[in-house]
Amino acid sequence: MAKSENDQDDDYKARSVALRLLARREHSRLELTRKLLQRQLSKAVIETVLDDYQEQDWLSDERFAEAYARQRIEAGYGLLRITGELSQRGVSENADALQAMSSQDWCDQAVRLRRKRFGLLDLRGQLEERLRQMRFLQRRGFTQEQINAALDAVEPA
């Protein structure tokens, strides 16, 4: 009898913790699994709870991917970085927000980020500064094509 009480306690704890976490922000299934495992809950209980929450549409990897991608785009990150971060969080499909952006949109995003961070000075003959800005944009997850477009952009005189 003590075993079934413990199972019920674990189920209740998993449900309440998962619901509290989802009330704060969207989570991927993998994120919730990791957070519940840190609380010493059994894998079977966690899977049951998360399956129930997915059926009730309280947990959705697609919704998480959309919210996460929009937030990271607004923060000035590129496609490579965002898809890598989504992959680390267990979301393999691309979010609609990422697919809606064209190659030109990503170039414009890189130019806006460079303008905000460094200004749009002409970098011809300034190899060290050009490399520094290139490394920054690479860390932000932009492709070489997008980085080149950003580095070639200059403020009109």
C-alpha cells in the first residue's frame, strides 16, 4: 500500500511541477523531462504526465518552437543559432517563424544587428575590425552570405 501512495505522490508532484513550469512559459517536452528528472521523479511517471499534457494541448513542441524562434529572432540571432538551440531542446522541426523569413530577411537582420552593435562604418582596409565583427555575427548564427552582406553595408553619406 505504501508503494501506491508513493506512486500517487509522484504523479501529483510531476503534474503540479510541470503545470507550474508551463504556466510561466512554453517548454519543449525534452526540457520538461529534464526538469522533472532533476526532481527525482521516475521516468514512467514523467512520460505518463507529459503524454496527458500533450493530449490536453498544454504541452506542444510546435508552440514552443514558434515562441522560442520569435523571441530569438527579436533578440538578433540568426537561423543557424536558433535551429541549433531548438535542436538542443529536443525540437527538430523548423518553426513557421523561421520558415517565413527569406534569405533577404536574414541579411537585413544581420545588417540591423551590425548597425546596432558597431555602426555601419566602411571597413575597407580595416581587416582586424572586419574580422572582429565577422566573428560576432558568426557567433550569433548568421551564414557567411548574410555576414558578407552585413559587412558590405555602409551608412549613406
